[in-house]
Amino acid sequence: MKAIVDCNSFYCSCERLFRPDLQNKPIVVLSNNDGCIISRSDEARKLGVGMAGPYFQARHIIEQNDISVFSSNYHLYGDMSRRVMDTLRTLAPEVEVYSVDEAFLDLSELPVEELAAYARHIRNRVEQWTGISVSVGVAPTKTLAKLANLQAKKDKKATGCVKVLLTQEEQRIALQQTRVDNIWGVGRSYAGKLINWGITSAWELSNMPEEWAHTNMGGVTGVRLIRELRGTPAIAMEDELVNKRMIATTRMFGRPVTALYELKEAVATYISRAAEKLRRQQSAAKVVSVFIVSKEQDHLADFKRGATISNYTTLDRASSLTHELIKPAIELVEQLFENGKEYKKAGVMLSGLVPDSSVQGNLFVPASQNQHRHLMHAIDNINFSMRDDAVKFGSSGMSKNWKMRQELRSARHSTRWEELKEIK
DNA sequence: TCTGGGGTCCTAGGACCC
DNA sequence: TCTGGGGTCCTAGGACCC
């Protein structure tokens, strides 16, 4: 049996930890650039604040109801996430961190009759140790566990945030109560098709033949989904600490950007950030990609499908050194940039990742390479322990007035000494 | 006026090989 | 006029996740 443990309104819960006055009050957390609502408390949901909607559209509800608003504070959420995951590792032999606020636990060693009590124990311990409240779903497969978790969250009072689907009968009822668009692995595109075909509940989908799923739902992915819904594990627990295969840093700008030099500054800044992530997992990148997005003139167009143009360079030799990666990236920007256009977003991607052979120093490369490696290490350490970007490359610019807005961010209470919470 | 920032996996199709 | 069968590797793009 597998469990999924999911933090309730995670970002909002983190903000409330340091603002006990907001307990049981409506609050929301915004995405970068204060663009979208990415987390909302139950109270805010009940007032009619939608999920993942643009902030400006919900603004009137927010102001009318005096809902507290926060810009996202990823230092705080990252640190709280680590504490939750550390707690979960004391509770199961195998833990797969699935996202910042979710983890799968392997509970197959536990007798089935103890599962419900153990799930409640997990919930209580995480809340007691970290202050974050979680929901727990338990079932024979990951997909059914996610479905159980959804039900636990939907009616917190009745379930106590814990739902266990042991028997086939329990699973059937849960499947019948779940709409296809709420299934883990069914997104907007498939949901639309399924409903057109008259398949509306998870139960109906689970009764479709595997060959049908293979033809109509993305090949093996669809077959796995059907099996998982029927209670046959088809998606295994993943190993942890697997290195990323791609590293991206992308941002909206705080205002439209028209000057090439600003675009170059932004891309140099993003490369610096991406290269840090690269070195943290001791990888080097062979491919550098850059994309820029111009402001959509046609207001009827879907804003996400704005005019994105991109290009990439393949390096002769994989590198993890910031300056070696900035150079090709800047050249790409120069190619992509068009005078007179307004840009709203840019991003960089590092791929073709391989283990970084220069980590230990390499006899077969010039000594200067190893020197650079030490320099990078020193810069990373300084930037990690001091303020962000205390040391950076000149091409990243000094003023950065294209930077995103983050006007409502709370203090980084748990990761910066100077921002430690004071109690008088 | 104002719409995030990461990631993963899978498939189809082209280039190339013998 | 006729023109095989099989395989690998790579990339672009689509779908999904939180």
C-alpha cells in the first residue's frame, strides 16, 4: 500500500506559522511578479477566490473581504518543505518527495488493519513537529492514493484529513464519486475528449479496455492509468536524489522591456542562477537554450501562447562555469532580439547534462579550468550565506529595473539571521 | 493596466546505418 | 519499369504534474 501526504494550502500554512493572528482568517499567496494566486486558505476559497487565477481579477473580492495577501517567499517555503520531508522520513522506509508539498510513502510493510491508525499518526506527527497540517490518502496504487487524498481534503471534518481505500468496494465508491478531470494524470486536454465520449467518472474510465486507452490516451501512459485506477500498481516509487535532466530559470519582467542591453542583463542573471543549480548537483551542461517572449498585441489570443522565440547552442565541451555559459547565451539573445518589440518574459534552459568532470580537478584540462572551479565554489558559498547575489558577473547588470515585482513578501524567518522573528 | 516557474515522460518522424 | 527490412539515435512537440 502507498500513501500520499499532501500539505494543506502549503504556502498559506507557511505564512500563518509566523502570523498566528491569521489563523482561521482568509489569506492568499501570489506567484512571482504578483501575477496569479497560487495558494489560498479554505476561508479565501469559501469567499469565492479562484485557484490559479490572475490576481487582478480577484482583487475586488480580496479587498472587500479584507483578505491578507502575500508575495511568494520561496526561502521560507523551501525550508519548511525540508522540515516536513525530514519528518516523513522518520515514518516510512521509503519516501519519494514528489513536489515541494507532497510525498509518497511506501507502507507495504504495515498490516492492512493498522493503516488507518498509522495514517492518522503521520498526520499528527507532521503537524506537531512542523506546525504544517497535512492530508493523507492511502490505497494500493499511487493514482488511487491521490484520489483518496482528494476526498480527504474535500471534506476535512468528516475525514479528519485522512482517507484509506482498502477494499475494492471502497475503491469503487471513490471512483464513482470522482470526475475524470480530477484524476491524477488527466489534464485539460484528455478531460475534454473523455467528456465528449461520454466518460465522466473515474469509475467509467477504469472500465475502459487497455487497448482503447493505448490508442486514445497517449500510449503506455493511458494503459498505466487504467491499471492504476483498477488497483494494479503500474507506477513505481521513484528513487530519490536523482539529478535533474534539465535546469531552467525563467521570469516575467516587472515591466515591458525594449532595450537589448536589458534583455542581455536578464539572461546573464538567469544563467548565473541556473549555473548555481547545475553546480549544486555536480553536473555540467552541453546545451544552452534561450527564449524570449514578446508582448502579445492581440488581446484575444491566449496569453500563454504569446510570441515565444527560442534558439540553442551546443557547446564543444560541457561546462558548469557561469562565464562559459553566459557567453553563448548572450549571443543567442542578440540573434533573437528584434528592435522595436516589447518583451515581457525571458528564460534560459541548460540541458544535455553530464556529471561535472572538473569537480575534483582534472589532470587533463588546463590548470586554469580548475582555478575557475574554485572561484565558482567561492562565489556560490558567499551568495548562499550572504544576501542574494552579493557576488555576481558584470553582465548581469547593476540596476536591474526589469526585475519582477514582489511587493508583499514576508520575512525569511527561518533562513536569514537578520530576519529572525522577534517576540517582545 | 495587471495572467508563474519550474519540471517529467512519451511519441512520431527524420536521419542514418547495414 | 522495377526499388527491402530492420534497427538506432536524436529532436520537436504534446501531454501531464505541482
